[in-house]
Amino acid sequence: MTHPREDLAKLNEVLDLARSEAGRYLAALPDSAVRPPDADTAAKSLRGPLPQRGDGALTALTELATAGHAGAIRSAGPRFFHFVVGGATPAGLGAEWLTATLDQNVGMWAASPFGAELELIAVDWLKELFELPADWAGLLVTGATMANYVGLACGRRWWGLQHGVDVDDDGIASLDPMPVFSSGHIHASATKAVGMLGIGRNQVRLFERDKRGRLDIEGFEAALKQLGGAPSVVIANAGEVNAGDFDPIPQMIDIGNRHNAWIHVDGAFGLFSRVAPETRSLTEGIENAHSVISDGHKWLNVPHDCGFAFVRDPSLLSGIFGTTASYYVGGGEEQPNFAMIGPESSRKARALAVWATLRAYGRDGYREMVERHLALTRRVAQQVEESDDLELLADVILNIVCFRYRPAGVPESELDDINSRLGDAILADGRVYFGTTRFEDKVAFRPAIVNYRTAEPDVDLMIEVVRELGAEITAGR
């Protein structure tokens, strides 16, 4: 075998093999350990020198599937509670296969009118789902980091224009540092985006009233007042990663709008609180912000990689990302070239999975899923509170439970070490999967429930595993 053309005669066998191996993996997913024993070594079996002559697709895919079954973390399964990662709905998974098959580049309208039009539709549906204004611009990106990048890039451009400078053409060197304000809830992806934009991570001023990072709203408002109407950027956080807490978004938006601030809402997973009536108030007023983002491979449960960026002023995007080349054609409001309004020039057709899962399950399906996850989260919190060897460290706001193992008779000075060792043991054990964090200077756990497959037995096992492994560590200390 020397050329892919020679494999075309076997294409149906190749696709049958892929489908068979995928089916086998998915059928075992509900009962599989999240971390298989060979997680760290399986891929090493694929090492070796680059073949001089290949052995064809069937051989390559067989070897790849064998290693994948042996080593892949079952992050698509119901007991992966790490990093706020969802699975892939049946509609999203099927659409992802079609995405690879159609292989559309949704950078230029001429390259894929189908993919580009579908992205317009998918973005409109997402705006409906999140109750954002219909006239806002939106686009699909790789995830929350690039979505934050897009929203904050618009904020940077707006800030420069307020000073009479086109920072995307002329840079920001002629201007004083751009003031960026947030609370201690700010996520690393937003700080990363600020750095990538050349604003400088150290320009972000945090206003915290306690160790949890909750907003010091008086200090925040005083800092904005001190600018005397000069423009600034505010990052409001919808869903903090340790306990799922929210900034007081309505107040931040009101204050920011009164003091000439660009207000960016990072709702990587917290934006989905708008889908459930009981939590919708957490993001009240975000339609009065300037940019809002969320993540698709979290609560939407579409495959990686997918995120959404929504911007109030569509004209800002082309000023940042617009570019020209002699072979570029078309573009415009009705038939946009997404390469001109987003960071990627070559773009995967992410809209297929987004459109398919929204078409398949609709608003009610996602409302039911979010509400079920909220109930499962409260179930875990209740079990923590009822256990004499566990301690709930924060109120449950959304879909994260922040707690630690605290057995009787163990002094406070030893708890961090025990919980650190317990976190390593949970990951190594693999029946459930979540690691440690630091919350109010304590080592703690923060499992997040976001996968559509997750049910009561899965979250109950979480508590069983923590107590079982914790008891073993405590007994041997």
C-alpha cells in the first residue's frame, strides 16, 4: 500500500470498521472505568519509525482502535466529573461523523455556502436558546478560550476607537494600558485571552471581598468612577469553576454601562443557567452586556471542539479579523466570509453538530437536561451533608459540588495532605473521575455534572468511592 487512492476500493470496509469499533466503545461506555489501566501507556504502542510503505487504512485503523479502547479516558461517559466536560448527544455524534465526511471549510462562503448558512441558522437558534438579542452577531469557535478571545478583542477594538485609535491597524503601543476589571471568579481562559491580545495579564484588576473571590462591588464601582468616563473593559463571570458561583451580573452590567465600560460575560457553562427557570435569574440582564460567550462541548453536549461568541456590535468583528487576498471572493452580511469575522481562516463546519442536537432535542430537551443535572447536584450535596466524614464547603449554585473529605479525629493540619492523596487515588481508581482544587486555602473536590448520560447511580457512586478510598488513606496514615 503506497497511496490512499489504492484504499478507495476498500472504503466501505474502512467505514464499517470505524462504525463497528465506535459501536463497541459506546456500548461499553456506561459500565467502563473512566480511567482504564493502560491510560498512560496505550498510545506508546503506536510509536516507531515512520513507515516507508504504509499498510493501508484497515491496518492503521485497527491498531488505532485497539489502542483507543485500551487507553482513552472515558470523558464521554456518565461518570466523568472533571473539567466541566459534557459528552456527545446521539444527534451531535452522528452529525460529527457527517461533518468529517462532508469536510467543509467554512471560512469563505464560496467554499461552503451550506456550512456557512447552517452556521447562521445555528447561531440564531443559540441566541433564541439563551434569549440574546436577535440583531447581535455570533460565530462558532473552538471553545471558551477562543470565544473569550473574540469577545475581548471586540472590547479592545472598541476601547481603542474610544481613544481615536484603530488598534487592529496601528497597535496599542501609543495608548496607556487598557484597564480591565473583574472579580476573583475570573477564569484562566479569559486571562489567557487578555495576554494573547497584547493587553497584558497584569492589567487585569481583581476586586475580591473574600477568599472565595466574590466581587467587592463597592471597590469595583469606585475604580470605574475614578476613570471619570474613560473607557474600560469589565469581565463578568457566569459560573465560577470551584463552586459554580456567579458574579452579581445585573449590578455589574448596570455599573459598567453607567461608566463607559465594555461588559464581557464569560458564561462558558453558566450561560446555560438561562435555560432553566429556577436559575435564570443568575444571568438576568446579560442582553445589556456587549459580548457573551459559552462552550458547546460543555452543557450543549456536542463533540470537541466547539464554543460560541456573541457580540452586540457586528461591525467590530470585521475590523479585527478582516483581511484581504487576491483570491478571496464574496462576503457580506447575507453571505458572510467567516474567515473575515473570526480568528480562524480555515474553519471546521461545527454548525452541523450544533444544529443537529438543537433540532433533535429543542429548547425543552435542554431545559429538562439542565434541570435534571441541577437535581443530581443537589442530591450529591445532600449526601455530603448527611455524611459524618464529608464537609460541604460552599452552597450549591448550579452544577458543581465543592466539598472535602473530613474524617473524625483528624486535625485540620492533616486534611490537605489526606485530600490531595485522595484526589490522586480517585483518578487512579478510575470508577469516577474528578481531581482536586484549592478553595478558601483548602484542598477540595469540585465535581461538575454536565453529561447528558449521568444518572443517580453515577453520582451516588461518586460519594461511595470518595468515602471508601478516603477510609483506606486515613487508616494507613
